[in-house]
Amino acid sequence: MSEKNEESAVAGKKVSRRSMLKWTGALAAAAALGAVASYGATELVKPPPEIVPSQPAAAPNEVVLTCATDAGPFLAHVVNGVFVKSEPIAPNETVGPLAFMLRNWLYAPDRIRYPMKRVDFDPGGNRNTQTRGQMRYVRITWNEALDMVANELKRVVDKYTASAIAVQGGHSWSGVLHQGRIQNNGGGWGSKLLGLLGEYLVIDSVGSVPGWSAAVYLMMGGVPSMSSYGIYNNSGIPTSTIIPDQNSLSDIEKNCKLIVYTGTDHACKWYGFTDVAPWFLRFKKAGIKQIVIDPWQNDTAALFADKWIPIVPGTDEALFAAIAYVWITKNLYDKEYVTTHTVGFEKFRDYILGNEDGVPKTPQWAEKICGIDQRTIQALAEEWASKPTVTWSMNSANNRRQYAVEYCRMVITLQAMMGYIGKPGTGIGGGWRPKTTAPVGMRGPPTVPFGPHPSGNTYPNLPPRITAQGFAQAIRNPPFNYTEFDFEAVYPEPGRPEIHMIYSTGGSGSFLNQRPNINANTEALQSSKIEFVVTQNPFWDAITYYSDVVLPVTMFGEREDIVNWQNYSIFSHKVAEPPGEAMNDLDVWRGLATRLGILDKLTGGQTDEQMLRAQYAKSNIPLTYDAFKATGYYRWPLEEQGPFVAYKAFNDDPSKNPPALIGPLPSGKIEIYSSKIANFYGPNDPEAPPIPKYIEYEDPSGGKYPLHYHCGQHPKRGRHSQWQNTSWKRDFENDYINGYRTLWMNSADAAARGIKYGDIVRVFNDLGQILCGAKPSERMMPGFVFNSEGAHYTPREPGVSDTLDLGGNGNVLLPAVNPEKCAQGCITHGYVEVERWTP
Amino acid sequence: MTSYGFVIDTDKCIECGLCLTACKDEYVGNSYPPYSAAQPDTQYGYYRTTPGWIPDDGAAKGQAWVKPGQNWINIVEMNRGTYPHAHTRYVPKPCMQCEDPPCMKPATGGAVYKRDDGLVIIDPEKSVGQEQIVEACPYGVIFWNEDLRIPQKCTFCAHLIDQGKNPKCADACPVTAIQFGDLSDPKSAVSQLVAGGAVQLNPEFGARPKVYYVGLPTPFVSGKVVDAVSKAYLEGAKVTLTDSGGRSVTTTTDNYGDFEFNDLASSGSYQLKIELASYNAKTMPVPKTDTDLGEIPL
């Protein structure tokens, strides 16, 4: 098929079925893989052991190169410039969890090949913002595209100032040099470029850990983080508080006797496959009792746990309050620790015993709320108090819902009551970097000191920002004011303009993917107030289809970079040619900077290799750059130097060592009664109580939709919108069934609705409607359904907001408004009905 | 003589799918003559309803569609029991490389053959048009390639074995759930696992598969022992389960009053006896396995 045909398809003309399918992501990578079809076994060579040369191997037409995504390293086999397959760097251990899907992704048919302009967008005339989303594009040249974007940047800055430019999107997309996203943690070329124009606005939230980041800041101290990435100082060390510090897994293996998982399936999601799962097996082998509390008998519960306790979604705080009740009334908690290490326990005790509100938080009381037998609550409380216990809840879906902060503060409070903070075999577990002794960040091993991003661009503190879930409200109904942590945000800030331009980057859909109420966001994106939307993306996804100009960029494997993954630093070679005219993000920004006359302030004349070498020189990898490149990777020693106990200094001497080293609370202790909340919201705000409470979340639809719905868990394979367009995901029934996103539901609930395995079902509420493939299961609590987030929003009628979403993106069904005041994280819990759907 | 086999430990399998994506990565679009032709790719798409975008036939207008790929190692979720006492394991199913391959019987012209090392190969050239080979497999792990009109399946990565490597899925597994080795060597890891009780799927098919499993969901009986009056959970009660042949197994209730018998040899009926000091012992029939008996008052 000629490229000309593709363009006419994009222009929206009547086209052949074949070319149409190509552009709607229908055809598989057959065309891209055509060159490989005759690839024969005789051409294979065995890669040399351990050391991987970047020179051609024995067969003249095949090379084996190290490569990496932010999801791990692998060896890439390349034949005549075509990336034909991957293999582990070493068997079993050194496998990136998604490494074998990269080929499927790089050659996916919905990669963007050429710069595109929305067909009826005319920057000099009618912008037709209302037709955003209709998926009609024409190909333009890079010169036209970069001129258009540069002109718009200049026009918007001149007319409104840079504050009218909002950036959005992007999860990790980063190597040491290349970084697609513009984020508010400061790293990256895009951030630097826009920063040269003025103080732009960030649309972002602490999307992954909203509950924890607020709870830790409020109870233990620290610096609030405005995103899941945290804020880094000039040495690349995180300075903001995202999650509590945790004991090393080797300490847990050795000293812990009970792990209580709530709302988390860490080992059985892609980010846990290769590093956490082997540890869970070790925990099992060590005889540590494992209890999973979750409305779904998740894979952790099914495979590792001794016991699964189903719970009504969103009611963990009631369970925790009843556990505290048992401990208080039976004298099972560590009174001395509470006295020496915490403040405000008396007020919490009064709440638990009912002295405050007349309702004792007994197990009988909790049973009615969370659906767990009061005898089970009693037994769990006694067991928890009897032995060193870790709560595994850090990456929990519970910390991404209404009243998530209460959930997280309850966990900290319970562990503090038992003195389980700062001692061996205890703590608050479930962080991100289990292989290192002290996981302090999410950006690669702390032992890999590449320093700050070579752009040199860092934010010392909080950049201007609105939360991603506030986007629709901010555009459609300003002013948009909200609270978070212990401060108030105002949009637009006095003296600043509203948003008039959106710059979207980083290969991830954000507010048309992993943020709630997508229909509201698509409507807001069609507002004439937003004069220009540009997206820089490797593949077509929802936000790309809502953009005026689309700039195709490269991915991992299509450019040279150095990538850190767990305890590996990898030289990631270029193993595949970019599709069409796709360009590196960095070159896009260079192109814009040139047109804006500021290239000398961005990169100057430095080449990529010069910058990569300069950056490498800052690391302490004991190899020359050339040796590192030839070897392919450097493996940092694993942290087996002995168990690490988080908050040990605080435990040993709280008078000298507050739990937070940066930004400690005035009391220097764990504040069960939060002075920050009391000072800011007052002592009696029902949506921001100074002590953690169970606050009932009322269904805004008033009970119209009978099923609890949850879309807070990550996809089993792939990060947010990334990797979701890989065709191979369609061969996993836990990802897709019959081409539709898998919806888990209880067997009896399904039967009552006449739904069988594999049926197409419509999941709906007042906010929208999506299609899914039904998976009735005995592993689901009755009255509860879920699918995983990340599915590409794929409206049946493009550009129409309340249409059916064929892609099955659950954020269509979730509300954006969080009644909670201390955190503005994503809301992942809602209510729906499910019915069989026939076309 | 060498006889290659797998032992797959489903107690470790987290359905990460690295075995399957590694397999697809190896075979989709890549042929390894004389063992395998390229595996067809998975295709999917969405037919939208915007004018100008609708396919002329309109057949699948406004729907998602998928043409599934071939899962040469297919991960099947196996369940026993019912909510909230479901027992689950993920079971990766490659070609079983049977000692007596049922797929060989209907094949003509030498389309299916066994190598000296026991690997069962479907010749991609000789098997053209022989769809009966797909039907013959009782394990459902042979796939029909519509474009090439050939049956296709897992080869245990014969081309990699020829190079002294392991099958790719075994190397890709992050929890070492897939063990590969020589079943004819009693010292090999796989032989020892087989000697230790690894089992075959559906031995009744009579195909003598060379893929063995550890940790498959086994027949179970569970329940909860409570005080007849106070309904309190009773910890430490001795629970004995006896089969019709008089063989019995014993366990004690935990702090939730729960007991559970796993790894029961058969799905038949049993007798249950519960004993606890200062309570009258209780016996009851258990008509079938994979049952939770609920609360049993003592």
C-alpha cells in the first residue's frame, strides 16, 4: 500500500477498506514485519556469553545489541536494520517484564509516521476547535509543523504570557538523555524549552500515590510532592515526600511474621513480575503468613496468600478503626511507643471508643460497613498485635480513591500504635524499588548517580499547576479552586491568564486516559478557549486525536541512550528504524528552539553523543564510555549487605530524630492528630478531620447503579496508555476478551444479568458508557466489578462525548470531583450497571 | 536417549505472560526451517461510525474486532471451588511433546514426526492442507494457519535446542516456574521433580505427555469450626478427613477456626471428624470435594 493512500485515509475521504483499517489500528504489523518473513534458522548465531559486543556478530547480517525500555533491558537481534526478536540478557533473572513486547509495539500499525494537521484547523483563520476528536488529519512537512508550533508558542506567549501554556501527559519515557515528557519535577528538554519562554502551567496530580503523599506529609512531615515523580535536587536525590520509607525485603523475609495486603497486587502487575514476585515466593517459603484483604481474590491472594478476606470496596478505614478498637479495649497496643513517638493519640482513642460521636467503632459496627464478620476482625486484630507485621499497601488502589488520605493515615496510625515503625520485620511496605535496601525514589537505583538531567533544568519547589482531574472544570467553569495537603490552589492565579494552549507529550494519555471523567475532558478540549493543542507522541491515542498538530516521535530502541532499570545501567542501542519521519523529542525541541532563536540556551551546538558522553562522565560506573557501550550494560551489586530497617533512628531516639529528615513536623513525631490539618482546615472540618476517620462515601447518583466499580488498578501488562495498543495483549484473557477490555465480575452477578464468559457487555452510569468483555469469576465479591485502567479511549463516534467507548477505558465512568480536601488524587471508585450488549 | 521435557510449577506462576510474549517474539513473523513457519500475528481494530470511515460492508460497524493470535504456550486459569473459597492456578500449556502423539496418527506423508530427542515436529511443508492434525490434539495446543494452510504449534524451540540453548519461554520466566531438561537423565532437575510427584495433564488421553506440572489446583475440603452457643471461632481443633478406603489426613483449625485439606488424592466422598478438648467430638459426611463446609458448630 502506498503512503499516498494512507494520507487520503487520514484526510477522511472515502477510502478502501484496507487502507482505512490501517489507520484505525486494525491491521497487524504484517507490513512492518514483512522483511523478516524469510528469516531462517541458519542465520541465527549464538550471542557470546555475558559480554555483548556492539560489533556485528559472526553472521554478517545479524547483530545482537543491548537495548532497554523503562521496563527493563534485553538483547535485541537485528537483521539488515530490522529488529527481529529479543532475548534475556541472562536467563530468568535479567528480564524486563515487557521486553518481549517491544517489537510488537515498535512495529505497531498505529505508530504515527508523519507530522499531521487536523484537516479543518487553520491557525490563520477558523480553528474549528469543536471538531477536535473527529480523527481527520492531513500530512504536513516537518518544516510546516515546526513553524506552526513555534508560531503558536510565540503568539500565545506574546498575547497571554507563558502561563497560558499548559503541559500535560507522560509517564516515564526517559533515558539519561532522551525524555519525552514535560513534567513538573523539572527534568527534561521540553521543560527547559518551555521554561525559557516563561512560567508555564502543569496539568498533573500525584496520580499514583495521592493518598500516601498527603498522609506521610501530614503525619510524618516532609515536602509535599506535586506529582508521582517527586521533586529532585541538583544531585538527583528526591527531596519531596511520596511514600513512606520501608524496610528492605531481606529484613521482611528474615523478621516479619505477618503481611497484610490491602488493595494491592504488586507482584502480579508488570512492575512486580521480575523483582517483587520472586520475593513473595521467598516470603511464602520463609513461612510468613500472608493475608489479602480485597474485594477481588487477586493473584497475590490466589497464589501466595494464606487467607483472602473479601471487603466492600472503599471501606478499609472502618476495618482499621475496628482493629484499633480491639487493641484499645484489650490493651494490645504499645502504649510506650505511642507516648514517646506520637502525638494526638487520645483524640483518636476518643473517636474509636465513641466518646467523640457516640459511635464506638466496634467490630460489630465495622461488619455492617465492610462486610467482614466481626469475629474475623477480632481474630485479625489479635493476630496482627501478636507478631511483627508489615502492611503492604503502598501502591495500593486504596490510595487512589475518595478518602484515600484517611486510609493511608489509618495504616500509619495502626502501625504506630503497635510500635511497628522503625523495628525489624515491621513497617509500611509495598514501595517501588524492592531490590535496593532503601528505596527512596522511583527513578532508578539510588546507587546510580547520573545526577540531574543534562538539561540542568530543575524546580527547587512547587511549579504552577492544576490537578489533572480538575481540567474540565478549570476550562468550562473557572475559577477552579481546590485544596490539597494544607494549602489552597486558585486557578487562574491572580494576574495570570487562563489556559489557551496545551502541549501534550510523553506517550501517555493522562487526562484522556488515566484521569477520571473522560467525557468531560473531551468536551473541555473542544472549547474555543483552547486555541491550540499540540501532541508529540509515538502512537495514535485519545489525546493525539484531540490535537491540532501531531508530531511523530521515536521510542526506545529507535535512538541511543542510557537507561537505568533496577540494578542495571544499560546502553540502549538503536535497534530499529523510526517509522516514517518520526523524530527524537529532543530534535523536535531543538527545531522549535531554533525557530524561536533560543537554541543556544537549550543545547547549543552539542550533539546527542557529546551530551551522552558528558552525562556518562558524571556517573561512577567503573568503565570508560566506549567500554560501557561495547559491553552493553553494567550491573550494580544487589543490596544484600544486610537487612535495612526504615525509621530506625526515629524508633531508637525520637527526641533527636524526627521521621522526616527534610521538613519535619513541629512535634517531630508521628502526628496522629495532624496539626497541619487542624491549623489549615480547622479542628472540625468533616472532609478533613485532624485524626484519621472512616468517612462514608455517598454515591452521587443516589444508589441508581447497584454495582461497585473500580478502575484503579494498573494493567497487568503495560503502563497506563503505553503498551495498550500492542496486539499481543489481545491474546491474554486477563487483558482482553474477544477484543474488548476484560471486565471481572462475580459469577452470580453475571448469571443474574444473563451474562456469560466472553459476552460483550455495556458498563454504564450517568457519566458515560463503555464496552467490555465479561469474565464471570468465583474470585470476585458479589456486587463488585472492575477492569484495569489504561485502555485507549476509543469513542464509537469520534469527537462525540457521550458515545460508547469501544476501548473500555474505565475513567469514562469515574467522577472527577473528590470530596476529600487533603488530596486531589484520581478517583478510581464508582458505581455502575452492567448489561449484555448486542450491536 | 535424550528425552526433553518440561516441569511447570504452577505454584510459582503469576500469569506475567513473559513465556507467551517471549514465544510470540521468537516466532511471529520469524520462520525456523525445517521446524516451523512464521506464526501469524494477532490483529485487532475498532470500526468507528464516523461517515467516511465506515467500511462499505458495514458488517462490524461500531465494534471492536480481533483476530486472535496463536498461543503456542497458552496460559489457562484453572479453578476449583466457589466464592469465597475459590482455588486458582495459572497453567501454561505448551505442546505436550507426547511420547505417543495423537497428532501423528492422522498425519500423512510424514507431516508429523518425532526427533531422536523426543521433540514432536509438524513439518511446515509436508503438513500443508492437513487440518485433521489440529483436530487430533486432545490438549488443544495445535493451531491452524489459514494463510499458509498448515497446522502449527510449539516446537520446544527445537532450533534453539540445536544451538545448545533452552526453549525461550523457560529462559524468560522470571520466577523459574518452567524447568526444561532431559527426562531420561535421572539426575536432571526435571527428572527429580517428576520423581517427586509432578503430574501430567489428562493422563487418560493415553498420549504420555512430557510436560509435567507441580502445584495444580487439587481437590480440597475446607470449613470453619465455631462454638455452637457463642459462635466463637475455635482454634486448635483437630480435624480428620477419612476416605472410603480408611486412609485419613489430619489438620488443626487456625485462629479463624478455619481448616483446609488440599492435595486430596481423589474427588470422592469423605468422612470428617472434629475433636477439641471440652467439646463433644463431631463426625459428618463430606459428599464431595471442592467444597467449603461453612460454619460447623461444636
